[in-house]
Amino acid sequence: MGEHHVVVVGGGFGGLQLVNDLKGSGARITLIDRRNHHLFQPLLYQVATTILSTSEIAWPIRHLYNDRPEVSTLLGEVNSVDTVGKSVTLRDGSQVAYDTLVLATGATHAYFGRDEWEPVAPGLKTLEDATTIRRRLLLAFERAETTTDPALREALLTFTIVGAGPTGVELAGIIAELAHKTLPSEFRSIDTRKTKVMLVEAGPRVLAGFSPDLSAYAQGVLENLGVSVLVGKPVTQCSSEGVQVGDDFIACRTIVWAAGVQASAAAQWLSIPADRAGRAIVAKDLTAPGLADVFVIGDTASVSQDNGAAVPGIAPAAKQQGAYVAKVIKARLKGAPAPQPFRYRHQGSLATIGQRAAIVDFGKVKLTGSIAWWIWGLAHIYFLIGTRSRLAVAWSWLWIYLSGQHSARLITQKETLRE
């Protein structure tokens, strides 16, 4: 009998934690991802808003495991899973057999049935998304500098973010600071301080996952930065001309979608039940129902806590799930008893609002302002991979904190903006 073969689909937080924790288990591991890099998604918005470069938050997967001969990496996209024949089929038609399969395929942005909005309102899930948004953001200022049409200039200097979760709030705060503090001295024909940043949320408040007092604080900070916060008003139309919010039309040429997520097709591949966001509903040990040799983790999985609430789709939860599944696999390989069912340990919630304020919720302890910003920054730097990335990100943040200047304001791809 050969080595037990574990196939992991997805090189995100959960997938990498699993592979890391299987070191020394004796299993042969194949890690499949449709991109060649692991992405630190919590800081992706900082690439989109000119704070960080792509190389500071992404690392080649092959390099991460170049000293692990039992780990093979495949660049490919899974199309289907054969749970009877125990293999996955890639888009190019090739098949990879498994003894144990772990699906950690993540999620993408959801438009609630209006996918035609995506070209004019990109979401933020990949490096390509981030560089697209950054390019459109910077080109809007460049176009505003050259146009002589007042109405077009105003539309170009209006930025709308749809969705006031952590990503939407973070984007709105940074764009406002960029326009109002960083850019004014660099343009001659326009006053970038007249830029309008609109944050639109269908729900009753921003950062609904935080307590009402922290949510109110965040909204106050945003408004002090010059962001117009519109809550309780769903977007009903997006176009190249702007967005329809309730009865009002906002003329703008840059829209960013941060309003929802849709899980990968893992539940469909396995023919198992899914929740409304498409997440596969899994058992207490994170296996797919009726499939003891298939695990689903991270944003792909719908996991219920003891109180009935769903485990949040955040990086710490995915890492905990990856670590748990590694324990289950190692126990099986040793013939040892299975670990207790998975239990999520909430370690706190953090969100930043601009470059000098944040909110931190540790349950009984809640912090706001600059001290929360420093805690938020230290926590994110700690989870980055490698000393070089930690130093580079820390230096970028310190430079911006002291000088107010963003260092990644390069337009690197051509795009024709709509008139």
C-alpha cells in the first residue's frame, strides 16, 4: 500500500494551514490552486488604494513548500469531483486521484442575481481585482484633470463603494484620505479635496458585524474624513454612468462592489446541501455529509457553532478549520481516536478606518482610535508570511503615517475609461 494521498484544493488561509500542519504526518500532499500565489486577502484593499504593492501581500506557493518534498503543487482549476472514483478533474481534462480530499476553494463577490453589473462595479477578491480598481481610481483623477466638462469632472471625482462591511469601510476611508490629504498638491486644474466618496449600505448601519456603538464610531470617523454614508438604501442599478440608490441617482465613473460573497461550486461538485450563499453545509468534523474522506473548510463551508450562529468567513476561522482537519487526518493515519468536533474560537474582530483610526472588539474589551489602529496593524503584520514582507509592510505604513504619501500610485495597465 502506497503513501496516503491528501489532495488540497485551494491555497488560501485554510488550505495552507492544513498543509503546514500535516508536516511529518507521512502523507503525500498535492496542493491545487488556479493561481500560483497565496494571497493575504485582509490587506488586498490596500493594494487597490495605492498603499501596498502586490508583492507585499502575495507569495508563490511553490516557493513556500520548496523544502517539503512530500508536497506537490499544481496550477489548475478544478471542474468536478468524482466521489465514487475518488478523483478531481481539472479544466484541462486531467485527473488527480485522492485518498482524502480537502476543498478550501474560497468565495467570490456576489451581485445578487445582477452579474451584469460586474464590469462597471468590480469586486475585490483577487490581485487582478485590486489592480483594476487601483487603475480606475487613479485614471479617474487623471481624466478629471484634463476634461473641460464640469459635469463629467464631478462624475469622475465621485467614487461609490457598495457595501459597508469591513472591506467597504476600509476602502471608503482610504480613498477619502487619498483625495483630501495626499493628492491636492499634485494636480493643477482640479481640487481633489472636492472629491465625493459615497458609501452605500442596504442595511441599517455600517459594520453590522460589530456592536452598535463601534458601528456608530466608525460612521462618525468616516464622515469626518469626508465620506457620505448612505444606510438603509439598496442599490437598484449600476451602469457606466453611475448608481441608482433608492430614488436618487449618483453620477460617478468609479464603482467598487463590496456587498456580498458567493461560495465556490464545491457543494455542487459533491451534490450536497448548501446555504443561501452557496456554502457547503458540513458535519461537525467538517466532512461533507455522507463522505467521510472529503472535508470542506473556509469560505467554502457553512459551519454552525454551538449557539446556532454560523462561523464567520474570516481568515482566523479558515486557519482554525485547516488546523483541525490536519489533526483529524493525522489521527486517522495513526489509527488514533478522532478529535472532538470542531469548535470555533473567536479571537476578536478588527477593522480600520483610514490610516489613523480603527475599531477592535475583543468581547468585553472594545477599543477605538489610534491605539486600536496600532493593534490592528500589529495583528496583520504578525500574520504576514516572511520577515521581508513584515518589514516592507511595516515600513510602508510608517511612511504613510509620518508623511501622508502613498507609495504604490503606478498606473501599470492601459484602460479606456468611458465618456
